[in-house]
Amino acid sequence: MVDLPSRVLVTGAAGVLGSRLTADLLADGVSVVAYDLRALDPAPGLTVRTGDVRDTTALSEAADGCTTVVHCASALPSYPKADIRSIIVDGARSMLDAAAKADVERVVHISSTAVYGLPALVPTPEDHPHEPVDTYSAAKAEAEALVVPHRADRCVSIVRPKTFLGPGRLGLFGMLFEWAEEGRDFPVIGRGDVRVQMLDIDDLARAVRTVLTAPDDVAADTYNIGAGEFGTLRTDFQAVLDEVGRGGRIRSVPAAPAIAMLRAASALGLSPVYDRLVRKLKADSFVDIARASERLGFTPEHSNRDAILRTFRWWRERPPAPRGAAGATSSDRWRQGMLAGAKILFPPARAQEGRHDQPQAGSNRSGRTPDA
């Protein structure tokens, strides 16, 4: 183990992961340069720089004097295709140029297990071929291809997280939370018996910190990071409905027509459920995390269920999002599009069933009105 770096540039510092890492590093006494289009609040040890991650000049100025760059800046799969590629690929190129000009010692590049596409091999190891299936996964793979050659000049780590959850992270999970809070059943494609690994943001932040304190010969590698314990979509999603305590159940919907409808709706811009996600829900999706365990000594502490419930409890306590929020960030409630109309098929549990005449353990007693 080595000491934490003295001064770190965090790109995408106003995002969910970037802001969390920034706070953790500051708490450890590290000086942080936070770079994002959105400014962070002032704090001791924090230097705030606003700019686009594709602006090499501004990013190079921010990197000056830093010993390490943690590159969190990215795009969401819901962004326009041109923006996805530009932000992810051109942003990585700018970051690498800035790191070279500042002669930083280490780069930690936050990638994604999306680079594997829809692999038939599960658990999927780090050396599995990149098989992108959409703009987002292709951009993530292309960015990694830019990053790897720089290992000849400095210590470069690539961290590939599964979809991560936790306070501050919402996206499409807002739909599950809203429907659960309203006492509705929630649909899953087919039997819901596929296993989809996720990740708690606490574990991801710990993994990045572990990489930062690993010796060069260990840190200069690529690591999958995901939950060690996860169930099926049916069991993991049911945990939220049980937490609410209003009788909601996971309900299967026929796979073929549901997939056809979601793909068509996505193509027409009527649904936030992008095609790769639809296809990923048809088969098991989890990665091999043995390398992180064996080389870094890293073990995830939270299960899928922990991550989902922690996010749900945060969602319940946060102020209602304004109507029309477009999902510009992963903290936003995303528009449900035509999926909101599907609520008519999943009405709230009836009062006469005794499901929610009285508040039950875990039910919302705060009077918060879910966004609809």
C-alpha cells in the first residue's frame, strides 16, 4: 500500500461518483481540484474549476500541479448518440492530453462493464473481448483503447463498475420506486429469474480508493467491480415493494411482446429504456470480481438488495423532483414516457384487501407525494 496522492484532479466532480470521491478525498486530507460544468460548493482543500471535459486547454490548466487524475466524467446512455461518443471518447482524449502535459503520476479511468456488450460468458472476466452493441458501449470501449497505451508513460488504472446505486443515484430506478410507493405491482420481463449484478456506490468509492493506494504494479491493471451477493430481478426488486408494505408484487409480463414494444418505443423516443438494457434483462448479467479480490484485496460489502434499498430510502426523503425533469444526470427522475401509461394495467392494491388501510412497517409516513 502507498499513501494517498497529495493533489488529485477529479473530472465529473459534480456527478454522483465524482462528488462522492471528492468528499472522501477531502476528508482524508487530500487536496482536490474538482472539474465539471457544474460548480461544487466551496470547501477546505477544494479548488473548483468549471469547464467542458472536452476542453483540453481548460482541463490542462486544472491538472497543473496534480499528481493524479480520477476521470469520472461521462455521458448517460440516454443522451443523444453524438453527445455520448463526444463526451466519452473526446473527453478521455482531452483528459489524457492534460495528464501528459501536467506529467501526472497516475490516472484512474472510470469505465464500465458495458464494454463487454451482451456477453454469453458469465461471470465475465476482464480479458473478455469488447463486443459493443450500442453507441454507449462502443464509446466506452473506444475510450479504453485510448487509455491503455498511456501505461507506457504512467500508472494507469481502469475501473469497470456494474450499474451502481446509492444515495444520489436514481435514473430508471425512480420508476420502480414511484410504482412501489403507490402500492402498485411492478412488471418484469418474462419470469424475472435472470440475475443482474449491481453495485453500491459505497463499494465503488472504496474500490477507487483502494486502487489509489495500491502499488504501481498492482494499480496498473483493469478491474471489474460489482456486488458479491445478488439475486434475481424478481427477488431484488421485490425487496422495495416489501419495504413499502402495501402489498405490491412483482408480476411477469410475456417477454416477446414486451421486448418488441420497448424497442419500438425507444426507437421512437417514447421510452427511456434503451435497447441494450432491454436485451440485458433477458439473460444473466454479472462479472467476475476475483481479480479485484486477489490483487487489490477488495471485497464488496453490500449486496444488490442493500444498494437498492439504500437508494430507495434516500429517494423517499429527498424533495419531489420538478415535473418534466429530463434525466440529464443520474440523480434526476427520468421521464417514463409511454411507460407511465402502463400504470393503468397495474392499479394500486385495493383498500379492502387490508394492504394499506393503516401504515405498515417501512411505509411512508412523511406525506411525501410521489412524482407521477
